[in-house]
Amino acid sequence: METNSRIETALGRVVEKTTAAPCPSHLAEAIRYAVFPGGGRVRPGLCLAVAQACGDSEPRLADAAAAAVELLHCASLVQDDLPCFDDASVRRGRPSLHERFGEAVAVLVGDALIVRSFAEVAEYVAAQPAACAQILQALADAAGAPSGIAAGQAWESEAAVDVNAYHHAKTAALFEAAAVSGAICAGGDVEKWRRTGALLGSAYQVADDIADALGESGRLGKPIHQDGSHARPSAVASLGATGAVRLLDQRLRETMHSIPACGHRESVEHFIEMAAQRLCPPELRSQLRHTA
Amino acid sequence: METNSRIETALGRVVEKTTAAPCPSHLAEAIRYAVFPGGGRVRPGLCLAVAQACGDSEPRLADAAAAAVELLHCASLVQDDLPCFDDASVRRGRPSLHERFGEAVAVLVGDALIVRSFAEVAEYVAAQPAACAQILQALADAAGAPSGIAAGQAWESEAAVDVNAYHHAKTAALFEAAAVSGAICAGGDVEKWRRTGALLGSAYQVADDIADALGESGRLGKPIHQDGSHARPSAVASLGATGAVRLLDQRLRETMHSIPACGHRESVEHFIEMAAQRLCPPELRSQLRHTA
């Protein structure tokens, strides 16, 4: 099955479990709203690209891990938009989840997605304990505290910010978990793939800063200028637009060079090329050339 | 080690992992605030009482499961108090967590505790896969959707409420998970213990309704009359105070009778007697006799 279909099929399966009877109907609808239609599905895409690069010997477990990673991402977006965080009323071009379903349901959707993320992988524990132990650990490291998404968001409530810890926790940690999980499912070198995942995550963080500073809200489907208005550290603020794009390109090159030796390297190379296109589209590059 | 010390030691260990460097200091302080000092520690107490009744053959895993259950409970209390839920400014006699640390940090504490709950049990997966697979499943069933705490809270946002599903999800599910986890750790009969857990949980739900309707805010350390003001289903509203106390006593008797055959039945009997005392203290009973 083609990668995108694998991801959507796996997500459909986990969302169905999460919204089955006797799930309250409003919550069920909100859970589907949080997961479908998706954005770029970049994190599960990375997970499966790495699994395929390493031989994809346990595709069902890889699908479960990919879905788990994406659920954590979806939960983080729902929370990010809440009034007590970014207070964003639009996401992916439609009302943000709390705008549509209320804050209480939004908080509960976050919980339900996080719980399902672990439950989905836990289903494979009895059959593949060693791999699942590592994947569950990677998911927890990426999602919680002291250094996952929860910690990353919490840095925004601190008086003094450790910028490296902030960026790693907020963005790179889940990319790491995606790459690591894909490698675990197919016997790849976990620590080497962790580095590739972290580098791509760090490229994403830079690209996100660029999009926030220079992108158009309509094309991104979400509010822009959040970093400035919340006084957050940003690559554009510290390096300027051209410097930030240069840093992005450097991170993408480093990511490409970091790909470990593996049987099907081209699956990850192709994935990173596609991600790079998406991260800094040609029209943004040309806009930058004209303003530079 | 005495049961209470086991629980506090296990919780101390998991909180330390969750707040280790590089955890943002504000978040770390809030996580400790959410877990210490505790309330009755009833759910982890049930988990360990059941494990002891069944022989306590894997005490470290039982401690991990007990801590995991309590973290889920602490997370649910933090969320319950949020402005978009009960909007409670007091909990356990001090400012509720969001009152003290802000809403954003409160939401993140919930995430971090839920994630740690799964991570804690996941540490034992490689050594005890079969038991951990079942415990992780029980935790997920109790915490998420379609029928755990997230679903239970979400029933409060529905126009039409399935009262049985609501009460089971909101309260009984985590008691079930506590009893089931204790049984799994010591080779007990999981389904029989599930019933005992569910019955005790249902007694707790009735007791909670009574305390909310008749208790004193100062003694409870939290706001009262929440059910009435949020128009929630309540045993007191449907049966009157005396009827509700009669129902509570009946549920406690059923719980006691449901205890499965096991080596050390007295550990659970004693636990349930203590819980009953706590659930409906003598002064409340005498107050009810005078008003009846």
C-alpha cells in the first residue's frame, strides 16, 4: 500500500476505536475533527519512510507507531490553539477545535488522543515486547515532561527560556520519536536515526519561524505573527529572513547527510526532498530574493 | 513497607523523573503541586490492597501500576478545576492548580501526568510483557475515550446524557483499572476483581454526590453544590439524601460480597472498611439522621 494510504488507514482505525460506543457523540465528532482531514502527515510519513529504508519488516507495528506519533501531533495542535495558549480561532483553514466544540471538549480531545497514542502501541506489547518497550519510551519522551511537547509548551510560561531545550522539546522531540520508532520497527540503528529525526525537526522549527514571520495566513490556514506577538525566540528575529532561510537550507543538508547506511536510503531521501519543498515553497524563496 | 509509604515512595520516584532537568521550573513545581500532598490515595490503595490479597508476587510492578493510576486521578482533578469545567478556585484546601500556576501550565500538567502514567508501566514491558500489555490496556480504558475519564467528562457537554455510561466513565472506570492492575500484578482473577473495583467506584460516585450536596466546603477542601449548579445527574437529586446514603451502604455491601476468593482477603476487606468510613463519615450520617 502506498505510504499516504497506510497512514490514513491506520489513523482511521485508531480513531474508530477511540470514538466507538459509548463515546459521547460530541466528543467523537471532535476527535474526528482533530485528526481529519490532516495536514502534511509529516511525522508519520517520516516514521514509515525510515521503516521502509530499513526493510519494513514489521509493517503493522510501523503503522501503529506512525499513527501514534500523528495523534500526539494532533493533540498538540488542538492545545496550541486554546485561548490560554495561542488563542487561535483558525486552523487548517477552518475554525479551530475549541472554537467549534468548546474549550472543555478541546481539552478532552487532547487527553483522548494522547491516551490512544499509547494504547495503540500497547496492543503489540505481548507479541513484540522489546520493540514496543522502546517505542512507548520514545513516545513518552516526545510528548511529556521533562523534555517532550508538554515541556516545550511550558517553556513559553517561563521568565527565562532555555532556547535549545525549548525548540528541541516543542518540535524536534516528536520528529526524533517518529524516526526512532520507524527504525525500531525494522531493526535500524536507533541512535543514528534519532539524529536524522532531530535534524529534520530542527529544520521544521526554522521553517515554522519563517512561515510565521513571512507567510500568508490564508495559505497556511492558521494565524501568523504569533512568535512576535508572544515575544517568542525565533530564527527570523535573531538571523533576519535571509539568514533564517540559509539556516533552513543548512539544516536540510545536514539532515540529508545524516541518513545512516541502510538498504533503501532513497525512500528517506525522497521524503526529505518533498518535506523541503513543503517547508520553503518556491514562491516564498522568490519573495525573499526580491526583499533581500 | 507499609502501603501508604509504598504509594508515596512510588509517586516520589515518578514525579522526580517527570520534573528532572531540563524540565522548565514552573512546570516542575506545578507537577509536584498536583501530586503532593495527596488526598486519600484511594485508587493506588485499592491497587496495592488487591495485589496484596493475591499474594503481591510482583511488588515493583504493582507500585508502578498504583502510581500510574494515581497520576491519572491527579490529572483529572487538575482538569476538573479548570475554568472551562468546574471553574473551581480551591482544591484540597489550597488554590487550585490553574489558580496558582495559570491555565496553560495546568493543561500541560495534565498532559505530563497522563504521559508519565503510561511511561511508568512501559518501563516494565521488556521484563513482564504479558502483565504490562494488560495494565496499559486497563489504564487506557480508564483514562481515554470511548469510556474512560475523558469520555466521562465529555458527557457533561452533551445535550442528552447516558447516566450509566457517564458515571462509569467518570468514576468507576479508574477504580476498575486500579483493581484490575493489582490483580494482574499478582496473578489474580482479573474479571472478578474488575467487578469489585467497579462496585467500589460506583459507591464513590454516590458518596461524591452526597458530599457535594450536603458536605461543608471547608472540610472537603473544595467547592460544593457543583452538581446542582451544573445540572448534573446526582444520586441525591434522584433519591433524596437518605435514599442516597442507603444506596451508598448497599454499594459498599455489594463491594464487600464481590471480593473474589484469594489468599489474603482481609487486606481488601480492611481497605474497603476504611474507605467506607472516609466516604460517609459519622458526623454526616448523624446530620442525615437529624434531618430525615
